[in-house]
Amino acid sequence: MKHFTGVCPNNWIYRQGSCYKISPKGLNWNAAKSAYEALGSTLAMIKSQAEQQALGPKITHEPWIGLHRDPKDKSRWMWIDGTQATYTHWSKGEPNSVAEECGQMYTATHRWKWNDLGCSASLHYVCEIKGWFEFFKLLAEIFLILRKRLVKCYLLRPSAKKTHSRRPYNERYLAFRLAQF
Ligand SMILES: [Ca+2]
């Protein structure tokens, strides 16, 4: 994906289809959560080992991530989009206190592992937005799904005596065309 250096705003980091930025100043977890929402970004959600490995080495300042304890069951962790955290990368012995309800990522000295921490602490934080490439890919997918449905309706219409040979939905072709951007 090295060709898509222009997919993120200036000074954001592009990794695995998303853009990330570490805030220049510290806030408590809830204030950090709100800080960039108006811009369409969220606190970073790290849902796979691949994402952790791609993002981890770029992390400084031991920032907040978009991880918090489930208010209905404090033993469980969830991401700010409401999904349960199935992949986790806790530091040894963490999470270590139900009073610590928010998640942060350590830096290189702790191999970018995670820690639970009281949400009122003032930390830098990592924001995430989807890269423009992902946005265009989503638009193209929606277009192809709609197109496929329209073609299907046309073929099923009883009065339609002729059918046209149409290019089948082809993911490889889509990927090829998107790579031309
Ligand atoms: Ca802790």
C-alpha cells in the first residue's frame, strides 16, 4: 500500500487502511473520546494482531486507545463502537483493577502492550479515521451491489425477451481498477 501516501490528512500515519494520529496534548479519556468526534474520527480501535503490529511501533507518549470496561460487566472490555474486544494485547498482570476502566497503550519499553488505567488521568490519545482509499472502496462496493440488483430485476422481468451479456461482478477487476487511482 506504499503507493497511497496521500490517503491520510497531513501528519497522520497510514496503516492497514486507517489513518492514525497521536494528540499533541493530554486529556482524560472521556474528553479525548469527544475531542475528534466532530471531525469524524474516533479513539483508535485495535481489533487484530496485524493492526497492533502495524500501529504499535509508531506509538509514543503511552496514549489512550478506544478501549473501556463494559459498564454492564466490568470484567469485559469493549471498543467505543460498542463491539466486544475479542483481540487484546495486555501487558503482564494487566488489567489489574476494576477501578481502572479505560485502556492505554504502553510504548516501546513495554513492547506496546496495553494497560488499564483510571479514566480521569490526563494522557495523550490516538485517533483513527478510515483512509480515503477505504472510503472509495466502500463506495465502489455499494455501487456494484446496487448494479447487481438492478441487473437481476431486469433479468427476472417476464416481458424481457432479450438479456444482455454483462460483465459479471468481479472482485479482482474491482481491485485492479481501484489500484489505478
Ligand atoms: Ca492497570
